[in-house]
Amino acid sequence: MISWIHESIKAIWFFLKFALFIVASYLLLLSLLWLLKQPVFVGLRQGSAVAFELLAQMETAVKVLGGLILSTSLLRFLDRYFLRGWVIRRLSLISGTSFSVLRLFTFPFIHKDNAHLAGNMPLLLLFAAVSVFLLPSITLIIVILMMFFVQGAGVWIFGGKNVPHGGTSGLLLGFFSFDVSYGLFAGSWMTAVALIILIIFGRRMFKNLTNRSPDISVATHVWGFLGGIFAAILISPFGFFAAY
């Protein structure tokens, strides 16, 4: 009885913390967007083309990163406390079965547990933020769509027969490989950014890429990584969708 009460209190406390985190993230997102629209920032935008571009990228970064945090956290929260695994069953990608365009774009946001979500989020946000500041908004959309498509198609074809896949680890590796590849392709200060990322995080990312643990989706890691390189080639100065 005491054990049951203890576990119930822990579950309720975790529920409240998780709900508070989602609400706080949403309020922070709204506050940052409100701040960027205040007269002081509007004046900066009008006074300099460089400031205009920088502030526009900051606004895009807030929207993209805020959207990643809210969507992944909210789906995990709803699935754990209200939907009882429905999100995982319906929105994860099942490789080797009938093809689903919807699951191609939803499975990176699905996590089996909170540790899975928390482990992916910090570096995903960092690498995604770098991508936002490297690219104009329209080009960023092309990059993200290409990464989703290459990763999803690769996992569906090569991920095994009737195997469920989920998690943002593929996107994490995708943004990493994109930041490094595009920075090297583009030259100038972007190459310096790429080399810094490679030196600091390269060993850890390649260790994740070669991880063959039973609970790891190798296909997600590999095709997420390749998706980032493919997107970088497409929008590089010599690619089909040149960014500049």
C-alpha cells in the first residue's frame, strides 16, 4: 500500500513538472516573439539591412526551435498520460510495411520514454539553431523537407521488416551533418563554424552513428545523417537549390 502511494505521488509530481515545462516553453516562445516585435527591434530592422536579416533569422530560430520543443514534448505528454501509447502506435514509422506519407514526417517526433526525449533535445536544438542562422527561411524549409524525406524513405526501405521507428536522433545527426557539410561547401565564415562543430561534437556524433545497441534504430541514425549531407549538397553553391 505504501509503495503504491509512493509511486502514485511520483507519477503525479512528474505529470505536473511535465505539464509545467510545456506551459513554460509555450509562454517563453510567445514572449520572445512579442519582444522581437517591440519598437526597439523594429527600429533596428529599419535602420540596417544586416540588422534586419539578423533579427529575421532570430525570429525564425525562435519559431523553429520553439516548435520542436513544443511538438515533441506535447506528443510525449499526451501519449503517456492520456492516449496510452496511441501516438506511438499510429505515428511511428513501421519499416517494411505499407508506405505512409504521414508517418514519414511524424515519426521523428515520437519518443518511447522521457529519457529518450530528454537525451535528444539539447543537441538537436543546438544544431538546428546553427542551421537557422546559416540559411534564409525558404531554403531552411527545403532543407528540413529533404532531411525528413531522405531519412523516412531510407528507414522505411532499409529499417527491417515490420520494425517500429521513432525519435529525433536521426534529425539530430541530420542537422549535425548538414551544418558541417554545408559550412565546408559554402566557404568563408561558415567553414569556420563547420570546423568548430566538427571538432567539438564530431567524435560523439560518429559514436552515435556507429552505435549498434539493440534498442537503437541504426537505420534512423544512418539515414538521418545521410539526409543532412544530401540536403547540404542540394543547396550548396553548386547544388540545384543554391541558397545564395
